[in-house]
Amino acid sequence: MLGALRVHVVLEAVSVPFFAQFLDEEDEFVPDAELVAGGRAVLDELARVTTALGTLRAA
């Protein structure tokens, strides 16, 4: 069904349990190494998919 809408699903995700524990004194989000790695994996997958789908869009 999503293919009909020309939507591609990116399965990578980052779960942030207990969000408040990652807030510093100034209420800024400060992730640990695991969250940073997860975020990097999501962005890497998005970049990979964007490149691949870009060639399809141009066609």
C-alpha cells in the first residue's frame, strides 16, 4: 500500500526510554554513546535510501 503512495519505509529507529534522564541542568538533551550510535545508524540508513531513491525519481 505504501508503494502506491511512493513511500519507502526506513526500519532503523532510536528508542529513548526515560527521556528525562538525558536532560542536563539547562534542560538540553545529552545522549549517551548508545543513543548517538543509534541516531547515526538511522541517518546512515536514510542517506543510503535517499541516494538509491534519488536515481529512481530522476528516471
